Amino acid sequence: MEQQLKNWFTQGNLHQVIFKTSMPMVGAILALFSYDLLESTLLAFNGEDVLTALGFTLPITTAIAAIAIGTSIRTNNKVVKQACLQQDKVATTIVSSIVSSMFLISFLSLLFYLVNDFLLATLGSTSWSASSDNLSDITDSQQTYLNARYLGWLFLTVIWQVNGVFRALGKSALASALLFAWLLTKSLLAIVLLTPESSWHLVGLSSLAVNHLTIDLLFAVISMVLLINKVPLKWPSKAQFREIYFSPSTDNLAGLIVISQQLITPISFALLTMIAASIDSTYIAAFAIILRMESLFLLIPMVLTASMPCIIGINYWSGRIDRVKAAYFITFAVIVLSQSLIAILLYLNSDMLSYFVCSETSVARFISSYLTWVPLGYIGAGCAIVYQSCLNSEGKTLIASTIGITHRLLFLLPMALLGTVIDTENSFFQAIMFGHLLSGGYVIYLFKKQKSPALPPQKVQDALPLTNHQLDIN
């Protein structure tokens, strides 16, 4: 990272730094979540059964994307830290992080492929498909789709790895442009393959298999070419590889924790899917759209998870704790205001939007209920998501993990179960809303409890006179 850019992060007007770093990512994140919604909306033309088949795959594909992004977060955090503390190791850190991610994802891809039938059975897809003899073609395309996602997992990881490196080095505009081009290309091909009137139309989920595999491969190659041309890289020596991968290291442990955190959301999606299926199978078809809409309505927090960890991390590891605290206040204020406005707009237009994204009346009714209640809860969810990602950039991965677990597993799921017990027309979505709001309250409690963030260990040592005393840094 250039010294001038680092000085801007640590000394420039904080409002301007946040705005200028976040704005380039808006288009890319919007494209990412708009694509997911476009995919589900186009699939709705194939009928409720196809949407239901997609709904059962969402916890699996969400896990695939989440782990790929998790390796990117790990790489981003490591590069930011090295850029602040050991500039000469940045080039080798980038290479070693990407290589280790490739090995990890290759193993997980094979593992998921081997246990695929078990995953679908656990989620309830096998029982659903056995309930009718007319679903064989749909389940075949579902299997083809999942196999393509397992094979393309490596390509997806390359795309996110390179993006994480660019953001860590302050190249947000390039990172955003790359993501936007990737999603735009994928959207155009989706329209060609999923629109019934198209001469290239493929029935069921087979069209998604072709789309994801081909476009992810193309942009994995483009990403690597850009990385090689834009960023100085250095291949680590054998001794450095041994030190990185086989020596006990807090950085390696933190990296594994960050990646593991990304499984919390898909696990919660899987359990929510099982809860919803126990109420009515139409919920699964609705979830195929709802879970994609959720990310879109959390656009502002998602953009901040892409930009704020870099800002927080650089200031934290540079010892600018006053700016870290100020950045958190600005971030939480933006989330509360933006999500409140979005919740009001969705409440006022819930019926119109539900039938716009899905023409199936029974599915649209559930979507309308979701739009009425759940977006208000995204105030709490947004704060939890961003605070978790920023704590990871400070190396506080255990606290970050508690936020994810508390939000998705300890608050959201029990509240959803309570909603099914009450069993009124809107109780399920009302309960989910309260689960998200409780998470926001938990984040406020943690933030107020940590009144003065501790200096990173290196900065504490620099600030103290030379003594023989040991320091206990929390």
C-alpha cells in the first residue's frame, strides 16, 4: 500500500474517507444482489416447483459463496495488517493466501460433492421430490446445478480472492469494476438462458448450471490477469511456505475462524428452510426469492462490510483508535437511517412489489407478509453484519464469531420457531423481525461495553518505555 494512500486513511477527513471508499462498491454490491433476485424472478416463469427446487439448494449454494467470500476476508485482513506493519511481506502474503485458499476450496468442493445426497435429504428436498412422480426432470436439473456449483467453487474463490486483495490495497474502484462486469455478464447470459421466449432457453436449473460455470471460469482468468499486471507479487520460498502453513500462528487461527464464521449464515438459512418447510412447502418457493431480496435490502450494510474493514483495520493497526471509534459511530448512524427508510418504503409498497417479483399468487402472499414486517428488523441485522466484519479486521475474531452466532443461531432461529408455535397469519415473519432487532441490541451492548478499544500489541509496545514486564493485551 502506498504511503500517501495509507496517510489518507489514517489522517484524512473520516466522512470523506468512508464515502469515497464505499461509493465505488455500491454498483458492484447492487449488481451482485440484483443478479440473485433476477435469477429467482426468471426462474419463477418455470412454475412453483422449480422455485421450490432452487429454494432447497440455497443453503448449500449460500455456503459455497460464503466460504469463498470468507477466504477473501481472511486475505484482505492479512494484507491490510502486513501493509501497515510489514510492508516488505505484502507480495508474498498475497500469493500464499491465494494458494492456501485454493487448496482449502478444492478439498471442500470434493467433500460437498460426496455428501450432496445427504445434504438434500437433510434439507427436505428428497422427501419433497418423492411426493410426486412429475418432479424427476426438475430434480435432475437440480443435481446438475449443484454439481456445476461444486466444480465452479474454485473459480468463484479466485474472483473473490483477487477482489479482496484490490480492496486491501486501496484499489476499490478496480475491485468494484471487476465485480460489476462479472455480474453484468452473468445477468445478460441469465436472461438469454432463463427467458422462456429465448431460443437458447434451458428448462429448470440447468440454465443456472451453465451460467455460473462458464462466467465464473471466464472472470477467474480475467481476475488473475489483472492481479498479475496491477499488483507486485512474489512467490514465497519453501522455507516461507513451511513457516506460513506449518508453524503455529495466531494469524492462521484467526483466518480459520473468519472462514468458519461464514458458515453461520448458510447454517441458519438451512434451519430456517427446514422450519419453513414444516409449515407449508410454499414457504420454500417464497424463500427462493426472499433470501435473495434480503441481501438486496441490506445493500448499505453489505457495501460497508466491503469498505469499512479496510478503514477500521488500517487505523487500528496504525494505532489511530480515536478514528476507529468515530468510524463506528458514523457507520451505525448510516445503517439505522438507511434501513429505517428502506423499511418504510417496503411497507408502503409490499403488495405491489410481491406480485412484481413473482406472479404465483400463493408465493406472492408470503412475500408480501415478509416485506411488511422483516425489513424493520434489518436495522439490527445491518449493525451486526458490519460490526462483525470490522472486528475481524482488528483481529478480534472470537468476539466477531459471538456476534454471528448470537444473531443467526441464538436469536433468529428460536424466534422463528416461536413464530411457528403462535401460528397466526404473520407470526413467522414478525418473529424473524424481532430476532434481527434483538441482534442489534446485542451489538449496541457490546460496543458500549468496549468503551476504549485497546491498541494493537505492536503499537502498545512502541508506546511504552523499554521494560522487562510482560503485557497482557486483550
